[in-house]
Amino acid sequence: MNRKRTPRVDTLEAVANVLRAYRELFEGNLIKALYYVDKALELEPDFYLALFLKGLALSAKGEIKEAITTFEELLSYESKNPITWVFVGQLYGMSGNCDEALKCYNKALGIENRFLSAFLLKTICLEFLGEYDELLKCYNEVLTYTPNFVPMWVKKAEILRKLGRYEDALLCLNRALELKPHDKNALYLKGVLLKRMGKFREALECFKKLIDELNVKWIDAIRHAVSLMLALDDLKDAERYINIGLEIRKDDVALWYFKGELYERLGKLDEALKCYEKVIELQPHYIKALLSKARIYERQGNIEAAIEYYNKAVENIHKDHGE
């Protein structure tokens, strides 16, 4: 005997299928999850949770366009959920459409103006689009709600640095370091900024703190520290940092060049030549190394070799610039 279908029976069966879909989605069985969610939607086409799970399953499968269509269908029934807008925005972002993603995040923030996830995703879009003035406004708004959010102070400083507003950037970094004195990103960026501002000793202190006190062995931080030590004629520490860096990355061109410069200053010209040769071996078009070799040969009276390397430097000018 066939069981009579009623709206209540359909609703209960749709709920049961959604629960099955949720279980399959949780276990990573995406095709089964989509099967059950479609069964639910056959019974209840405007079932919000079913549409939401379908969007999640499709996005997990990498079917971004279809996932966007599903979430937009959900929004046509219920457009006041900021979480759904954020999901759609992320999908647009994944598809490379930052303009549409930005509209979605603004929709979410129009519903819930302190939705931190929407703010953070919005800042990623604005940075990608190069909308720096708008991005700074967004950072300022977030910081009015979460004034102790250290990563936001650091990101704000990074954008201000890009805009050439070094003093303002420094204020942001100092605020970040007041809140978290050992924040690695803030210390690194402060060192880079102070170096750009010509405050070499202050910059070096930042990198020393990172490398010696906090044991942060970022190769970029080591390069910056070495270049500052050479500029300040701190040759002993420069050699130690170069060796630390080369233990991490034996083929680092910049560190081998710095090592050649160090030996040249110490009068160890043959050792310097070996370092510059290593640079050229790793990067044949490195003009500064070619010129340095030419200079040393000239100092040693080997004019023929000096001319050879001066000529090589001239020949490689365009190659060194990627032309």
C-alpha cells in the first residue's frame, strides 16, 4: 500500500536527506552529499540549509561557478545572512573576480558592521586591487573595534610604507610593538622601514633582536642585517651573520656577494674573488659581481683580466635587468 505524501512528510524526508548530506559532507563523501542534498531540494526547493550544504559541497569539489550559482539562489530566498555573503565573496575571490567579491563583503558588513571575517577578506581584495586609500579606511574602522589587534597595525604600517608615509608607518609599528614587544612581523617591518629612512643603527637593532634574541632565521632579515653591518663597518658581526645565512641557504647570491665585499674590505682579495666567482656561477649576469672582480684584478695589476670582466659587465647590463 502506497504511503500518502503530505507537505509534512515531504518536509520530514527533506530534513532526513539534509542530515544524511551533512554526515557525508563531514566524512568527505562529496558526491553522496550532493545526491542527498538534491533529494532534499526536490522536496523543498527553498530549503536554506540544503542549499547552503550544496554550495559547500560544490566549492569543496572545486566547482566554483556552480557553487556561486547555488549560494546566489540561497540569497534570493534569504539575503540577510552575512555568512552567506561572505561565502559567495570568497568564491568570487577564488575565481579571480575581486570586484564582485568586494561587493559581497560590503553586503555582509551592511548587515553586520562588525563582522571581522568580512573586514579581513575585504582588506585582501582592496590590497589586490591597489585601492590603498580605501584599504586604510578599512583598517582604521577595524582598529576602532579591535584596537589591540596587532596584525592589523602591522598591515596598516605596510600599506603606509608603500605609500611613502614612513613616519605614519613607524607610529603603527611602535603601537604594535607596545602591544606585543616580540612580534616578529612588526620587528622585521620596522627594521626595513628604518633602513629605508636611513636610520641604520636603529634598523640593525631590530634585525639583531629578531635573529639573536628571538632566533628568527629569516633569510631576508639576515640579508638586511648584513647589508647594514657592512654600511656601518661592523665587519666582525657581518661575517658571523653571513655564515648563519649560508648555513640556511648555501646558494644565496646576495650573501655570497656580501661575503666577497667583506673579504675585499679585509684585504683578502683572493678570497673575495672566490666569493664573486661563486656569485657569477649562481647568477651569471650579476653585474655587481662582474664589476667587483674587474676592480680586484685592476688592483692586482692584472689589466687583461680586468678588461675582460668590465666588458662582461657591459655585455650583461640588459640581461641583468631581465631584458
